Amino acid sequence: MSRRFDIAVVGAGMAGASLAAAVGDAASVVLLEAEDHPGYHSTGRSAAFWSESYGGPLVQPLTTASEAFLREHGFLSPRGGLHIADSGGAAALTALRAEVGHQVRLDAVDRAGIEAMVPGVRAGWDAALYEPTCTDIDVAGLHAFYLAAAKRAGAALLTGAALRQARREAGTWRIATAAGDIEAELLVDAAGAWADPVAERCGVAPLGIRPYRRTVAQLRIDPPAPADLPLVMDARETFYFKPEAGGRIWLSPHDETACDPCDCAPEELDVAVAIDRLEKVVGWTVLRVERAWAGLRSFAPDRLPVYGFDPAAPGFFWCAGQGGFGIQTAPAGADLAAALLLGREPAGPAAGIDPAPYSAARFTT
């Protein structure tokens, strides 16, 4: 016999967990997680920083609106972000300031300022913009917070419950999963890299949400990285790095390699490329690669998140395509998605944010 709920949310990563928490006790909710543990894929592999400039001008309102919630609950800690450029990257700094500089504080930094923030920086890296609001974010803590809040609100979590097939009959979704059958009035696709395949298993046309691999390596370096090193980002988006405990750094080549949804692993070449780019920026010695990992960041064709009902599939709701900014926008994104799902106005972080740019209907007009 099928268990019945008002809402079935496919995916218990940050998107699904935060939405389930935001729905609260307004409806009965089940979270369907394909893996044995929620957050195994993208949520668990984040580089763990919060930056208002990241994602562009239509992502920035969601990020900025999430800040108060994240600070109030202790999920942000000071870091600062330095957008750095060599002679070929000056135009990228100008473009960044033009794109988000009216909403995000970006302070010009000269060579002396760069040297003070990044000891050992090589000659040629002479221009930068400093983003003082950039912080570290406790990803695991935030995800656990949302899972706990969803549980307190009565949501059920089913792990090992990959969606096999779903069909809508007489206003009800009949969902076959690896953990048994479920019935729900509404079905939410919060499946991250698997968002389009999940939609197809439900008989819903995919939106073109595509996963891309991003690589991060933990390096031990000499001299050890100072604890107050900012997040250092190339203005042309070819690398970023930040300090970790014990003088280590986390380094990414800022790669975006299109791939199928999978449990992705880092490629040795991508790690080598990242180290080569690092050595062109600073005079540090890389002693060893202690570990490396890769995660999938999933984007809609216009690189904006998708929140809303599918215009051609009654009862099917998209909460997907959140790219690499789904964690930092989670409070506002979940508030907006919950309001759209329940047919009410956002009353939390997303209050006043126009939902139109994120609507699923934008792909059919």
C-alpha cells in the first residue's frame, strides 16, 4: 500500500532539505533521497564560501537576501574575498564592478595592498577588488539545520529511495521508488544534477539542466598559508584558493566540464592544471596534494535557478538548476520556492524578490 503525502520532494540535498523546512507544517512532506545519506553529491563537496558577487546580477539578490538568516544562525565566519588580476585581467575587474558593483561592495586594491593580503604574490598581479562581505559558510551545519527543521515540521525522510517512475492520475502523483511506492498531490524536482532525468521519469519534458564537474584539491604548501588569507579569485575565473586548517589551502582550477549525472571523481590533469596556475600567482612551494575531490554544479540554459510549477505538467514543481550558488542562496531560494509551491507571498528572506526571472515558464515563451 502506498504512503500518501501532500508533497513529495525528490532530493534531500540543500535544495530539497531547505524547501522541506520552509514548507513547515503547512503540508505533509516526504523527502526522497536516492543515496544512503542526504547531501552526498553537490552539497557535500562545496568549496564552502559565500560571495555576493558570485553568480551574476540576478543571483545576487537571492544571496544578499540570505545573509541575515545565515549570520543570525551562525553559519558565516569572516574571510573576505580578493578578485585579483594580472595585466590581461583588468577588463574582467571592470566588468565585475559594472555588473554587481552597485549592489556589492568592491574596494579597489593596489599592488601594496595585494602583497599585504597575499604574501608571496608574484610580479604582474597588480590590480584587485576586495569584497569585504565574502565569508566562509558552514555547509554541513546549514544542511543539518534544514534536515532537522524539516523533521521537526513533520517531514519524512526516505533514503535509498531513488525515483524509478512517476505518473499523475486524477490529481495525484503515483511515485515508484527503490524504497516503495508513494502518493503525493505535488511532486518537487530538487534532484540537482539528476533534475532532468527525474523529470523524464515523470513524463515531464526536461529543461536542459546540465551538470558540470568542478575540482578542488587540498594542498600542503611552504610557507604555510596564513589563517587570515582571503579567498583569492582570478578575475578571469581560471582559479580560486582559500586557506584551510594547518596552513593548507583549498585550490580549484575553476573548471566546468560538462558530464552526465554521476558520482564524479577528480581528474589528475585538472589538479595539475590548478597547481600550475597557482604557481604562476604565488611563490609558494606545493609540498603535496593531500586529497582532491570533484562535485557537480548544475545549470539551466540561462544559468539562473528554476523555481516554479512546470506550465505543461500539473502538480510538477521545479527547484533546480542552482549551479554553484545553491548553498549561499538557500534561505531566500527556499522561502521563494515554498511561497510559489503553496500559493502565498514570501514572508521570510525572499520578501520583495521578483520570482519571474526564475520561473520554469521562461523556457516555454
